[in-house]
Amino acid sequence: THFGFEKVKESEKERKVHKVFENVALDYDVMNDAMSLGVHRLWKDYFMCQLSPTDNTKLLDVAGGTGDIAFRFLQYVKNGNYKNCHVTVCDINSNMLEVGKIRSERLKHQPETISWKEGNAEELPFNDNSFNAYTIAFGIRNCTHIDKVLEEAYRVLQPGGRFMCLEFSRLENSYTQWMYDQYSFQVIPVLGQLIAGQWKPYQYLVESIRQFPNQEDFKRMIEEAGFRQVSYENLTLGVVSIHSAFKL
Ligand code: SAM
């Protein structure tokens, strides 16, 4: 019938769209692995251990992209058999969210444990005091106004809620920083060209890492947004750092 035909066409289109998104995600994941030599997986695992969710954790993962942090959260909660937990993935780019949804279906997550919301970190589409945990991994660096992102994080967290950020940072030792800069500026754009066929975005990536405030300056900004007990920890000699804070 006509209806049946439409249906076949629709599912074929969906399949094609999914394919396009998948390729984007694939590029994204391959680049992450290539540039960090796979270490970004360990950083994200460790990040989730530091958050150590328990029963009733309502997490908002901002700039959540294709779900890397959210999926680790759900796995952690499942392993620990924690009850009544939920994660909301928020990202400004709906394509990334679409890829995330497909990945999530493949991983067979309980649909009621995860939701997806398009939105800007600087103007979150959520009510005040809606979550008790907030994460942002490799996302705040891309935002125009870091202070607005922090203000919004503070607003949507409940009193007692925790803020955690995983981001590229400054190396502890200036000589290693120099070597790292040589690697970043000379190798990463080349890898981008070879693997993803694009130079510019990866040059931008390296520059954005260099422009982001160092550990101490970022800590001060978090305090200025009203957070308390602000601390940070360097991973891999300071290539990335984890900042943690509470709304009290
Ligand atoms: N958190 C994920 C991870 O660790 O794999 C994704 C990180 S990815 C490098 C950066 C993400 O930030 C992208 O998905 C991008 O769409 C998102 N992003 C950039 N600016 C944003 C903004 N102002 N608000 C929300 N998301 C944003």
C-alpha cells in the first residue's frame, strides 16, 4: 500500500540520517583517541569516580555531547546498584545529542534514567535548584562567557549540590609545558588534517586550550560565582584538571 511504501522510505531516510550522525561521532571519537592517545577515557573514568554518585543523584551533564560522561554515570550507578538516579544531557548541538541517543539505545540504557535537552550552558533551560550534581567535561572552554556558565551552574543546583568540571589545563612544569605546546601546535592540526580531513578546527582546539584560564584563576572564578569548598586536582601532570565545588 501507499502507506507501507511511505513507511519504508521514512525508515530508509532515518537510517541515512543516523549514518551521517554516526560518521560525525566516529570522527569525534577517533580524534579524541588519537589526540590523547586514548587517555581521555581514563580521565573520564576517574572523573566519574571522583563524583562518586550514590542513591538519588540527579545529574545535569552540560556540553554532554554524545554522552561519554552520562554513560559512565549510568554504568557507575548500575554497578553500585544505586536507586533513583537520573542524568540529563544538555548540549547546544542537537546533532551531538542525536548521536548520543543512538549510542544510548545500543547500550540498552533504561530510557527513564536519561534525558536529552538542547540548550546553551550560558542560559540553561532548567528551573532553579533542579539538580544535585552538575558536570561539564571538555565543554566550558568552548563557551564565550565562562562567568555566565558558572552562574547558571550555581542557579540550577540545589543547596548542597556539587559542581565538577573536567578541562584541559596548564602543566605544572614550564619545561614540560613547552614540550607539550610543541606537540599541540605542530602535531594536533596535522592529525586533524590526516584523520578528519580538517586543519582549522584542530588549530582552534589547541588555541582554545591555551587561552583557557589556568587552575588557580579558574578556581577563583568558581568562587566568584558563589561556590564554596572549591578545589582542584591535576591529572597527567596538569594536561587536564578536575575542579570541584559545592553550592552551600
Ligand atoms: N562532554 C563530552 C565529552 O567529554 O566527550 C563532549 C565534549 S565536546 C569537546 C564539547 C561539546 O560542547 C560539544 O558537544 C559542543 O556542542 C558543546 N558546546 C559548545 N558550546 C556550548 C554551549 N555554549 N552550551 C552547551 N554546549 C556547548
